[in-house]
Amino acid sequence: MRYGFTWGMGGITFYLFIVLTFTGVLLMFYYHPTKVQAFRDILYLEHDVPFGKLLRNMHRWAAHLMVITTWLHMFRVVLTGSYKRPREFNWCVGVVLLVLTLLLSFTGYLLPDDQLGFWAVTVGTNMARATPMFGSEGPFGPQLGMTPYNDVRFGLLGGSIVDANALLRSYIWHCIGIPLVASIFMAVHFWRIRKDGGISGPAPVMLEAEMKTTKK
């Protein structure tokens, strides 16, 4: 577990998840997922709640850092060949956790209900229309009966536009759904690390003469 091998990225990522959970629960005391109140709650939190701006910025920057450290963690795994046997299953679990991390970041974008969040979700969900089989404009989508009113974009937004339904769905996924699923996969991830023999580092370099000696 030396930092020269792991860079500590897995542990830092888990620590950031704990910080996000703690700050997120505190933010829920001051937030209402409605079109009328959401942005007002953000302004109230930043300007009137004691240490409210610090709390929101801790949550925001921890979210950005978690995305970065997750990528760096997987980059380290690739560099050290830790995705190979017997760790193939745990590598797949890690890929799922990366996707869940990105979904957490994406769903959290809309919650302040500002222009940045509105257009980010608009662009992101418009891209979802091109999803193969699940999007109305994607490959095989029309053949499978996908329309703008029953495809994956409609399911994400709860309608055809980014409005109150989209805000409520993002809130539920961000605060309840995805964190619960991510927690389950993290538990499996940690269990597999122990079962597979601990955290792996770079394979030792052996000279050809040493390999021959070992064979004898």
C-alpha cells in the first residue's frame, strides 16, 4: 500500500465520498427541490446561513476532486496491470463505480437550478437521445419503438423539457438512488480487494538469468 504504488487515490476517493455524504446531508436541511424555491435556497445558503457558503463549496469542490481522483485511481490500476487476473471482476466493479460517480456529478449539476445547471442538463439529455436502442434518435431506437415521449431522455427528465419534474428526479437520484447503489458497489469493491490478495502494485522486474534460476 505504499504511495509509490497506489498514489493513495482509492483511499482519497472514498474519503471524498464520506465528505460529500456529510456535507450533502447538511445541505438537505436548507434545500427544497422545487422550481420556485431551489435557487432562492442557494442564495439563502450562501448569504444568510452561517458558514453556508463554506459548506456548499466543500460539497462542490469535493465532487470535482472525486471525479479527478476516480480517473487517477483507474489510471494507476491500468499502469500497474491491476485489472488482470485474478482482479478482472473488481476492475468491472470499478468501471461501474466510475459511471456512478459521473452520474452523481451530472445529477448534482441541476440542483442549484441556475443557468449553468439548466443548459448542462439540456445538452446532456439531448445527447441521451442518440443512445443506441434507448434513444429515439439513436441506432435501432426507432426500430424498437422509441419516441421522444418514451425514450431514455424522457425517462431522465420526467417529460420532454427540463422543468420541475427533471429537478425532482435529479434530486432523488442524486441524494438517494445513486448513493445507495454506489455504497453497495463500494462494499463489493473493498471485499474483492481483500479476497484478491490486497492492493496490487507493479509486478517485480526479473532478469532473464534470475528467471532461469527460478525454473531450476
